[in-house]
Amino acid sequence: MSQPTTASMLPSETEAALAKETSRVLASCLRGDDLMRLRIIDGRSRDIVKLPAAAARLLMRILEEMARGNGVNLIPVHAEITTQQAADMLNISRPSLIQLLDEVKIDYRRVGTHRRVQLDALMKYKRQVDAARRATLADLAAYDQELGI
């Protein structure tokens, strides 16, 4: 199983500015699902590389986050993550996550005494919780409308 990299570095102000400019240039060149060709120029050679549109969109999202000053981690969808990483992704405490695992609300497996959470199972749970929150918010908004608030 692929393990996610956990080392995340915050971009410097110079890197954030460069990321912002680069994401703008990429956005202006990306058209639909077309292959993107990039010319790489360094001191020794000039190469043209082909970048799939999906990879270009992912690169743009990474650059946009860097432009905001955020660090970025890439985690393969099929990756297994630790309970601490899962808790961090849900923005909850590790004990709260363990409770969710014990209640079988999120699938996991044990590796020795450790729990490992499939990223896709975690994201499925997160989507369900987010949908329930949005529905509750819509209900509250409708109730406020009824009351004239």
C-alpha cells in the first residue's frame, strides 16, 4: 500500500507569489481535457513535456493553495493513513476518531495493534457528514424563513 507523505512545508512569500503567477498562466492555457505541452528550459537543455489535463488541473490546485500560503500533501486515494492523520483530516481529536472506528462508522483494519484507515472510506464518511450538515443548515434556513427572521 502506498503511504502518504506527511512532511509538509509552508511556502515562503516568494514561493507563494510565484505559485500565484504560475497558476494564472496554467489556468489561461488549460482547455477542457486537452493535453498540455510545457516547455522546460534550464541551463543545459530545452525539453517539451506532455501533461495530461487532469494532472494540469491538480497542479493548478496545488499552486493555488501554495499561493494562499498553505502547505500541500498528496495522498493516493487507495492509501491507508494513521488514525492521527484521519483525525486531522476530519478536524477532530484522535479519541473521537477512535470512537467512530469502534462504532463502525468508518471502515478500518488493524495492523498489529495499530488501526489503519482507508482514505477512500474516510472521504466517504466525510462526504456523508458534510451532506447531513448542509441538509440541517437548509432546514434551519427554511425555518428562519417561516419565522420571518
